[in-house]
Amino acid sequence: MYNNKTLSQEYDVLYKHGVIKKDIPKYITDNLNPRFKLRPYQIEAIARFIYYMEEDFNSNRNKPTQLLFNMATGSGKTLLMAANILYLYNKGYRNFLFFVNSTNIIEKTRDNFLNPLSPKYLFSQRIKFEDKEISIREVSNFDEANEEDINIIFTTIQGLYSQLNLFRENSVTFEDFRDKKIVLISDEAHHINAWTRNRLNKTEEEMKKTWEYTVMRILNSNPENMMLEYTATIDLDNPAIYEKYKDKIIFEYDLKQFRVDGYSKEVKVLQADLDNWERMLQAVILSQYRRKIAERNGIRLKPVILFKSRSIKESKENYELFRERMDNLSEVDIENIKANTNETVLERVFNYFKNEGITTDNLITELKEDFSEEKCILLDSENMDKNKQIKLNTLEDENNEIRAIFAVKMLDEGWDVLNLFDIVRLYDTRDGRWIKDGKYIPGNTTLAERQLIGRGARYYPFKINEDDDPFKRKFDNQPENPLKILEELYYHSKHNPRYIQELTTALKEYGIMPYEEKEIQLKVKPNIKNTEFWKKGFLFVNKKVKTDRKGIKTIDDIEIERTYRYRLPTGFSREDVVLQEENTSRNSFETTTRTFSLGNFGDTIIRKAMAKLDFYRFNNLKKYFPDLNSSKEFIESLKKINADVISSKEKLNNLTPDDELKICLSVLLQLENEIMNEYVEYKGTEIFVPVEIKRIVKDKQLKINVGECGDKEYGIPMSNAKHPDLQLNLSDKDWYVYDENYGTSEEKSFVKFIDGVINDLKQQYSEVYLLRNASLFKIYRFSDGKAMEPDFVLFLKKENSEEIEQYQLFIEAKGEHLIERDKWKEDFLKEIEKKHKLEATLFGENEKYRLIGLPFYNDNTKFKFMGEFRKKLDL
């Protein structure tokens, strides 16, 4: 686009090379709601911000500070705001001004920040910095601010402009910002760029009246001020906006990456040449099927449908049509839908109803009840009230029974809902246009629909297996799994191929749909199924188990540091004359270090310190020390912990009770980190158990989005690889288990490597088989049970006169950009070889098995891998 790099691109390099650390301060994670675990990309965004503030801020960057987080709709920008607020509080900021374009977003954010009873409340129930508990307070101006708390003004851009330019009592004025450090937080920040976008067309005087000018005047009123902007939409193709933001965009995480990483629903378009009522009924039946699939698998889900009209008048008409037909739903209505299901998801739906014995009468009774009048809502600017607003913002709540929403434009922006699964378009207009070279320019209608679909594509969290990440898709490679319907958003449209082409183009450019998607069949070769390897072979895997903490009573029973450091202020001060030569002997002081045990301070001081820290409540300690009998027992073990205290000799000789409490508090905070780091809930067993190859290796139906992992070879068959050096016809390779390989360039390169050494292997081993792990199995890290799916397993068998030796090698082919991030996997593979034990009760005395872990295979460093490979296998 442009030659010079953005700040974000600079930070990409720093993050990749480990300069920007991924460690997030504990006071951030502890003070966020534990229900909302930070995701890897959110951790990266926070880490970048911390690096900017602590490494870049003072040396290279301008003041006041302005930064933008460009993150996809649904990626958790509000949680990132909360984390950044906590960080800035710790840096001394107390006053925050939150502004946005929409009143609806204001109400939602106010609830998320201030209401501990809200299911989407972002902070922990008690917000504490060391032993100090603070509050989050809403204020109307910063004269009301409490210096110990987080003070927030919530306002719209329009409201802020109005307050500042039309003075009212108790409202915000420009004077409020002169002598205070303020953090401005702009949500949906693209709305404040009107001045930048249009500045070539307006006079300077007109510019000063815009919202953007108002915001910039506040920001520039104090050099310590900051503005943090958050948006999913920024027009960097506009040269003026690019120039303004190139040194301000600190983090980019677009909708495409959000989807590729598995955090969104998949979008499906279902078009039908039916009238509005029949398309509404299609969506209702599909929604009910989805609810049944969820219930059958123990998932609490109330799926919601949005019926979208073009105008308020049409929305009311569609609502009335729906009410009249739903209240009088008949068997004929259902049969009409059933007759139009060929080769669509509805064919699967009606087959399910048939197999489960759900009759048409049963279905009608259910639909009339679940979509009764009190469970549907009509929303528009003419009839929006507080009750409807509450229902709209709590659609995921157990007590909220709303199943259908009729609306026009009110939900296109700022709507936060995870259980929306169907959007029904109840009009048939297009306003996009195609220009030269086949490029499509979407119109305003299509852009609004694209935005709405992006909001609806937020993933509804659920778990099936213990290892599952509830917030990520689980069935990309299982398209026939009934639960796949819980990972899909359906956009229902009238049959209009031209419009669908336009919408699909817009969605692909937006990143919410893949450019090229294909389903492939991965088959185990027939000749493999005739081998002894297939009939009698085993794959060794370990298990994830709960950590046994039996017998752990106090800190005497765990491995932690026993001595901690604390610098105690000396109270020393002196007065100097400017420019006078320093007399080092005058009023000089020295510090020294003395070691105290906490026992030196007595039970009372230790108890006081423990009472100030939630971690040391008895009920919490029992989690880490299950056999602990009493607080007194724990205090006795604490007495053996030491503190190296640095201060003046005089201070150390005359510690006050307050000094002792400060020392004790500091040590307990450091000890808390040690205890939590030592604690793991799960571990991977060192015993690997055999599972029959034929039980675990299956024909697979895979869905692949070609080229989307940043690798041009991904999704391309190896027999027709884009790079000639990677081409290989695997169908005639008797050592490769599957008939094809659709992996990345590194994976293809590794298979080529094996093909190059296969003759050497066959001279040494009677059997050689390479298996690509297509989500077939996992192994678990010994230390914490973290799951890993090794890319490949190489099976080798050596038959001597006296014994049979069999080898199982776990191998990861890793791209350059992932080596640092996934280093834990390489360490674990090496650890397996040293620590594993085999459960081999099924094997004869003359059979020996070995598990071998190798370093990452990377094409640029393959000579290192080859050396290790040959050494391990005596080649």
C-alpha cells in the first residue's frame, strides 16, 4: 500500500523475535472477571501496549499519546479496554473518558464496567492492587473524581460535543482537562475521523466544529493525556487516514484472522425461492433443530433469529404476518417447507425429526410455544423502551426467553450477542455495482448487512470434551458431525444469484468467509489395511489426569523459593545547594541487607498481612494445600520464610510494626506468585498406553480453506504442489498411510525428506510407515497437561534374530514464524524420550518399543534435523 511501515508492523517484528514479552502483570489478570480468560491475541495486544509504555514511550514517541487497536468485531475489544484501564491505573491514571457514537453501546458498556451482577461484567468482584481495594465509579465530571478509584465518564460523541460547547451545570468543560491526566477511550473509533476524511473539502473554521476537533482539543490539553481508540473498521486506503494512523496503530487483528483462528461461527447463505412467511418458517424450524441438537449433548442454548426488514413499516407488517401465521401454524405449512429441502441443511433437519420420532403435530406444538408473542420482539426507533433494551442486551441469559427479533437498522452496530444463529433478509434489493476488471463495489445496504453478519458470527461457547476450548470451533474437520450446526450462522435470502454473488464477494473481502473453501476425502490406502502394521500395530499415547495433591498441607510440602527481597524506604532526605560541588561525606548514607524470618515478626503481623490479601483466605488456600487443617498450621510454615530487607542500618535496627507489616505483605505477594506457579490442576501421564492403529486412524472428511494459514501450499495436494520441488505422488508410496497430503510447505518438505531417506530406512528396518496426524490423537505435556497434536508419527520396526524392536517418532514440521511461539512443543517431544514409560502388558518378552522425540523440522535448518534423525536411528 505505502512504503513506510506502520507501528503495528514494527511491533510484529519485535513480537516475533521475543523482544516484546508475553508476560501480563498479575494485577491485570487477577482483577479481570475469571469467566473471561484472555486469549492469545488479547495477551499480545496488552503486551504491546505495556512495551510501548515502558520501553518506547519515553524515548521515541510523541506526547500526548494516541494509539489505535484495530480488532475484529467480536474479538473482545471491551475486555482489552478493561485490561488497559487496570494497567494505566497502576501507572497513576485515575480519570477515564469513554465515548462512542451510539447510546446503545454506552448502556452496554456501562453495564459491562459497573454492574457486578451483569453476566458480562468485565472485572473481578473485588478489584485490588496489593492490599488496597478500589472501585470503578461513574462520574459526570472529574471534579467528582476520587483519587483512589477508577473514575469514568460515559458519553456519546454528540453528547460530549454538546456538553463542551453548550455549558450546563455539572457538565464537563474544557477546564476539566487542564490540570488532570485523562485517558480518552474511543469505541467504534472510525466515527471520529470525519475531519480527517473530509479535510480537503472544508474550511478550517468548519473543521473546528467537528467532533474530531473537540476530541483532539481535549487530548492536547495535557501532555500526559492519552487516547486509546478501538475499532474493527478503519479506512487505511484513504491517504489522509493512513498518514494520521500509521504511527498509532499498535495492534491489528482482522476478521479473517479471527475466523482462521477458530473464534467465529462459519457463515452459510441459504437462499430459497419462497415468500417471506415460508422463509421465516424455514429459519424457525432450523433454529428449533439447533436447540434440540444442543440439548441432546447437554449444552444449554436458546438460539435467536433476527428478521431484518428494509423499513419500520415493512418490519411491522412482517411481524404481524409472522404472528398471524405462527399462531395458526398448520401441518400444511410444515409440509410446504419439507417439500423444498433437497440438498440443503433442512433435509438433514427433517431426517433428524423422523429418526427421533418427532411428529409434525409435536413440532407444531413446540414452535407455537417457543415462538409465542411474549417470546418475540419488535424493535425500531418508534417503539424502543428500557424493557426492550434490557431484553436485547441479555439475550444469552437463562431467564431471557426471546427467540425472534424483528428490526431494521438498530442492531447493525454495537450489538453484542453470541446466540444469534439465523438472520432472515425480508427484502430483495441490491445497491452494489461491478466495475472494470471484475471488481465489486458494495453499496450501503450490502455494507450494513456485512457488518451485521460479522456481529452475528460471534461464536457461542460450549465444550464437549474436557480438552475443548469453549470459545473456538471444534468441528472444522468433521462436517458431518451434527454439532457442526452450533458453529454456523445462516443468512437466509430470497433466491437472487446476483445479490448472493455480491454479498459473498463483500463477505470474502471482509474476511468472514474464505476465498476458496473445499471439502476433501482423506483415505487410508487399501494396501495399508492389508499389512501386519494395520492389523496388529499400536500407537502409544498418554493421558491427561487431575494432579494428585494428596499429602500437601503447607508450603513445607512444595518446591518454592524460601527467601524474598524487599527494599524498605530509609526515610533519608537532605538539602543541597544548586551548582555546589558535591561533598560525598556530608549527610551521606549507606544501605545494607539483613535477613529476617517472618517468624521474627510474630503471629499478629503475619495474620494482619494475610487478612489484607484474598489469596490467603483459608478456603482459597485449601485449593492449593488440600490437606491443610487450619490457618494456624499454615502460619507456622510461613514463619520459616525469609526476607532479605534492604535499608539503612538505623532503620533495620529499629523496625516499627508498620515496617514489619510492609515487609510481610511484600513477601506474601511474592510467595503467592510462587505458589500459583507451582500449582497445576492437570498433568500428562508419563505412562504411554497402546491404542490399536486401526482404531485410531480413520478415513477423514476435511474442510480446508486454501492458503489461509499464511502458507500458499496449505490445502493443495502434494501430487500437484505449487512449488515443483514439493511435488510427490503419494498414492504409490507404500510407506505413507494416507493417499494424499494437503499440508503446509514445511509439512510437504518433511515428507519429501522422508522420501529421500526411505531406502536407507528400509535397509535398516523391516517396516517403515509415516502417518500424518489429521486430528486423530493428542498427547499431553507432563508438567501441566497441555494438549499437543504432533504433525507426524514415524513407525519403524527392526527384526533381529532374538528380538523385535519398534520405534515411534513424534515429529513437528514448523514454519519459521511459529518456532519461537511453539518451542514448548519441541521441549516436550525431547522430554518424552527421557521420561516415558510404556504400558506394554500385551507384548511378548522379545518385543521392545521406544518413543523418540525430535527437534522441529524446518526447511531452513533441516541439516540440524537430519543429523539428529540419523543419530537417533543409527543410519
